[in-house]
Amino acid sequence: MGTKPAKKEHEDLRNALLAAVRKTASDMPAEEILAVVCVLVGQLIALQDQRRFTNDSIMQLVSFNIEAGNKRVIEDLFNAKGGNA
């Protein structure tokens, strides 16, 4: 499983999910939002075609994308501070 650039559809889905999280954030602690999203990820993992993917390949995909998300936030924060982290 190699890396692929995000398509508009990918960004649209991510932005819609983030909008829902932001809307909920005033009513729910961050760790509860994270827990709910993790349940969703677990459900999405369970729905994958096991003829196409192994458990290891799915977990590698999840891990890689969690790291990519962390990196994106860190870069955004760094750039917002003008590179003075």
C-alpha cells in the first residue's frame, strides 16, 4: 500500500468530519470526541474486504494516516507561528 495524494473527495470528507467535530467540541470533551472517532475507525476497519486486505495492511494504513494527520497539524501550527516553534 503506497501513498496517494489526497483528492478533492478526500479533503471534502475530512473537512466535513472536522466541521462535525468542531460543532460538537463545545458540548463534549476532546477525549470523548477522540473515543467516538476511534469507534468509527474500528467500524470502518471491520467493513474492509478481507479478501483484499490483511489485518496488518489495514493497521499499517491506519497508523500511516494517523502519523500523516499529526504531521499536518504540527506543520500548520509551526507555520501559523511563523516558524518560531
